[in-house]
Amino acid sequence: MADEVALDLVELYHLKSIATRPHIINFISSAIRTLEKMPQGDATAVPTPALLHDKPVPFNWDQDNDNVKLSQGAATLPTPILATICTPARHYEMLGSFGWEQNNIDVKVYIYLKGVDQERIETGFTPSSFFIKFHDVEGMNYKFAIPALHKEIVPANCRVITRPEKVVISLVKASRDYWLDLKFKEERPMPMPNWDEEPDPLAGVMGIMKNMYEEGDPEMKRTVAKAWTEAKFGRNR
């Protein structure tokens, strides 16, 4: 029996050394701990993970979901994997009300929500979107998200700060452009002027504008089209 346990431990040590998924590593560690508690005779006959390789394998202390902690050659049991699998999914109430302001550096979004714990906030930022989840706020879970921002941000520099009466989301701009809105809105192209509708008193001016429109770059075309449209609407009032 002791020999079988020792062989099982060797196999488990090997599997753990090549595993990459955190929950698999936790599962194998739990099995190793269980076998180590069983009678084995001479415990020194069981090889350690370092003896299975030409050189010792470093232990990754920074791995987020690996609950294994080594202490004097022993390991504590990780949280059972079934406990994670059976945890019921959270329900989130979507938050729609917010305020915002901007400067050349960032955009600040204000969510008026009391009782938010800084340690119970989950965030996700991309260059063009973000979401914030607020867990256990007076027994409720809330979510706020902008799936498409007006312009791009720098995700690594964005921050969320809690206040007694509100939450402040700081979105650092990727460029110093002025935002017309917080959310992305597709710009509608200016209509092409109908040069046949030129009024006689302004025929000379419209002729110049027509040449500027036809020979100009895209920015010039937009400027001329806007000027023509405003002039036309003004004359029709």
C-alpha cells in the first residue's frame, strides 16, 4: 500500500509540474495533500517535485488563483474546486444615470451611489469602452458600462475612486481632443451642395465656394458644405 501511495505521489508531482491552469493545479495539490496524510512507511522515499527535473522548478507565488502555500515542506489544502463551480451567478442592476465633465487630460464620470466599498469594485477598461461592477452595495450588485466611447482612452491610466455619496471614474484621454459626448455617435456626412440652386446675388461667391469644394481636401469640403448649408437655411427663414 505504501508503495502504491508513493507511486501515486510521484505521478501527481509530475502532473503538477506540467500543469498550467490554476484550478487544475489546485485540484492536483489537494490530491497530493490527501495522499501525504496516508501511511507511507519511510516518507523520505517519496521524491519531491525538485527531484523530477534536472533543476528545481520555481514556485510561482504571483499566480492569482493558486491557493497552495508551502511551509516547511508541507502544503495547506486549497479551496475545493467544487465550491467555486457551484457558486451561483450574481445578478446586477444596470445603472443608467450619470454625470460627466472633461478637460484636456481626462474625462470624469460621476455615478451617484452610496455605500460602495472600494475593495468590492470590479473594473474593465479597453481603448474604446469600459465597465464597472459594484458588489454588495447594501445587499445589491450594480453594473455601469459604456460599450462605445466617443473617443479613445488609455486603459492602464484609468481609475475608479469612491466617495461617500458617489463614485468617480477617471478616463484618461488618448489624445487631447474635445469630446462632444461621452458615448460614440456616428457623424453624419454633410450633404453635397446643390449648386444649381445658387441665388443670383451670391452667384460670384457661390462660384468661388464651388471651386474650393471641388479642389479642396476632405476638411475643406466639410467646411464649404457647412457654410453653404447655413447660408441656404438662413436665406429661407
